[in-house]
Amino acid sequence: MHQIDLKRAPLITDNRYHKSDERTILVESARLARGRIESLAKLYTTKYEAIVLAGGFGTVKNFTDFFTKGINARLLPDIAKVLKEALVQKKPIVGVCAAPLLLAMAVKEFGQTGQQITFGTRAQSMDFLNILNNWGVEHIEKPINQCHIDTKYRLVTATAYMYENASAAEVFSSIQAAIERLNNLLK
């Protein structure tokens, strides 16, 4: 597993910022994964068959400046490098939950448009969808237990917790669908 090695953005708990905890994202990732985590700067896409981004709010918060720049957001350099290399090498990239936003940004920053992702329901994700539409991204709404595959860019996206009030079992089925599609792409 790999992660960026930067100071974390302030912790957000109950919509309040807390600056007392100074762990880096890399240290926090190792704590959560209970294992060895390498810096994302050390990830060489040629050594892997695919890239999988687990998603969640922290993915957008820690890998982009989306929450401060909105429509003008960019990926941070380490993740931009990895995703752009994977796109050039035509490797499958999986984005779950909020991570499809990063995939859309990567394709946009690569100077391309027309990518397709699933990013929750239209009703719940409208603010995001307006920006994605402006970037030339097509949102394909899928049921929670399905994923979407963009065959042009080899992007596999699943909604997970971006799907309204999804239960843990539904989130599992969403992620499972994405990983099964990834496995099919790798055969």
C-alpha cells in the first residue's frame, strides 16, 4: 500500500477543525491499515497491474484542493503523477465512494474529456455533478450493488457511501462489484 507523506489537513469532527493532532497522512494510514505503508512518491505504476483508490471524504480532502478551489481544483502532485502514469499505461483504475472525483480530475488534468463515472445519486451529489459536468465528465447513475466501467479510460467506479443512506452491507456489495469488474479486466 502507498500513501502521500504530507501533514494532514486539520481534523474535522462534527464540522469543527481540530489542530491538536499533528500526525502525517502517511503515519495515520499506517495506523489505520495496521501495516507498512510506503510513501506515494515511491509508487511506480509499472510494478502494478491496476490502481485502486478506496475513497472516502479524506481522499478528496488529502489528495486534492477541491474543498478550497471547487471547479478549479487540482490533484496534489504525487497522486497526479500516479494517476496520469496509469492512464498513459492504460492500467485499470478503480475509484470507490468519493474517489471517482479524483479519477475525473486526473483525466481532466491529462487534457482529456468524455470520461464516465458513477458518483452516487443525482439528488445527493448535485453540487459535485455540476462541477463534473463542467469538466466534461458524464455521471452514470447506478444501483448501489453495481459499478460502472469506462472502457475508454479503463476507470471502474462504485458509489459505496456516496449512495444516499447506504448500509454497510450495501457498501460492501458496491465495492465487491468494482473489484470483480477489475478482476475481469485483468484476466
